[in-house]
Amino acid sequence: RKEVEQDPGPFNVPEGATVAFNCTYSNSASQSFFWYRQDCRKEPKLLMSVYSSGNEDGRFTAQLNRASQYISLLIRDSKLSDSATYLCAVSLNTGGFKTIFGAGTRLFVKA
Amino acid sequence: EAGVVQSPRYKIIEKKQPVAFWCNPISGHNTLYWYRQNLGQGPELLIRYENEEAVDDSQLPKDRFSAERLKGVDSTLKIQPAELGDSAVYLCASSPRQGDTGELFFGEGSRLTVL
């Protein structure tokens, strides 16, 4: 089992739709959680951190469920410009911190 | 503020040849990472530096890969000799925080093709 797993998609949604992605992690000692966005042939860019209480940034909402060991990303009112790959990242201390990325979920938003 | 700078952006070499990638992190960022990203996969950590010290190189294939970060700023990642399976994007990232907190700033990457 991979340490961080994501549904690769692709998710094809119309503009204005709401879409959600989940990311599961296997190590219960994981301490920090993040969502990154990666455009085609570009580098990953931090989208948002995921806090235990959940957090929101505009149209984006991130949540953490420690009991079930997953994080989620909700995008409301999807824009064409939201089309990208969304990578989740989990940081854990295994005698030294290590950040592990999922393989990403591809999103296509269509007009 | 200048971001993480990497060079070269693209490199095509034949197998068994050497190759080197260079990275200049964001000014003031003491933590530097090298990741490798294969097509359709997430970045995989190769090595992490705190200043000039390699604190996590457990994933670095040491038979052919080497890295250095002299003076705790710029870093170089070398592959010698390259193999077909090394074709990937090599991403450098830096972080302002000590330890691997997951808040990383990536460079544009160096795309390696081994023929």
C-alpha cells in the first residue's frame, strides 16, 4: 500500500461545478498536510495547508480527518483556470521529517 | 523576490553519460531538497539539506547519484553514469523552516531525457 494515495482521475466538470478530492495516508504519525497545485509541465505550487479544524481560502476548502486518515479538498464554483493536477502532501517525523507526495488528481474544468 | 532557480531546464544525453543539475534556493531558505518526478507520479524525495548538511539522503541511489551543497546555498545534483530509467524531471525546492514541514517552494525543474 502506498503511503499517500489519491484517485488519479481525471475529474471532468463543467464551469461552476463543485468538485471534491480525497487523499488517504497510511501513517497515523503524519503531522502536517498540504495541497499543492501543478499545472502541465510546471512545478508544484503550494495551494494551502490543511489544519485540524479545517480551513478555507476563497473557493477552496481543505479538511483533515485523522480518525479515517484522509484529507480532502473542495473547490466551489470551478473556473477554467482551476484545471490542473492537485497533489496532496503529508509530512511526518520518522526520526527526521519527511514529506511524501501523492501521485495527484487531474482536474479538467470545461466551459 | 526571486524564486528557486534551476538549470538547465532541459537536458538530453545518451545512457552512460554524466549529467549535473544546479539549484539556487530562495535567499534565506536554509532547507533545500532535491526531488525526482516521473510522468504521472508525485515528486519523490532524493535528498534534503539543512544548510550544508545532508540530513536525509536515504532515497538517493548512491551508486550513481551524488549531491553537494557547499557553503549552504547553491546545490548540485549529479548522475554518473545515467541510465534510461533516470529520465524524469528533477525538482529543487527550498523551505524557510528547519525540518521537513512540507511547505516547499519549487523551482521549474530540470527535465532529463536519457537515450
